[in-house]
Amino acid sequence: PILDTSLEQVDDFAKNLTFAKNTKLFLSFGACEGPNFADITEGVPLLNQSLDRHGPDNLQHRLIVLDDETHSSISLPAMSKGLRYLLQR
């Protein structure tokens, strides 16, 4: 699914995730530009902490930064890069 999840909603998002065996999860996670928006460096640790707290015991996750991304977190180029990465593994 494509979700528009703010930093305040990350914990709720992680609580509601369900995983089947061998699930691969790709999240395109970005930040908007401007002085009133959180930096992406604040969001990524929060997401990792939420997955650690609320994910299943055997959940393994890692952060992969895709080069040349912009503030547009949910965009077709970002999605295609992420899907290509997952399918190559």
C-alpha cells in the first residue's frame, strides 16, 4: 500500500503492520522541505524503533538509502527503485 504517514503516526503505523512468512517491506520515507518540517534523520530512527517495539520477534529489517532521492517520498521513481532492489535480493 502507498501511505502518507507523518512522523506522529509512525508508531501507530508499525503497531498495525502484519507480516506473513518471508515478507519484504519497502517504505519510501521522506521529508518535506521547509523550516517547519522534520528532517529525515529524525524519522528513520523513529521508524526503526517502532519496528523493533511492535514487529514480530523474528523481524529483521535494515535501512537502505536510495541515492538521488528528493523530498517527494511517495513518487513513482522512488517506488520503482525500491521494488527493483527487493526483487534483486
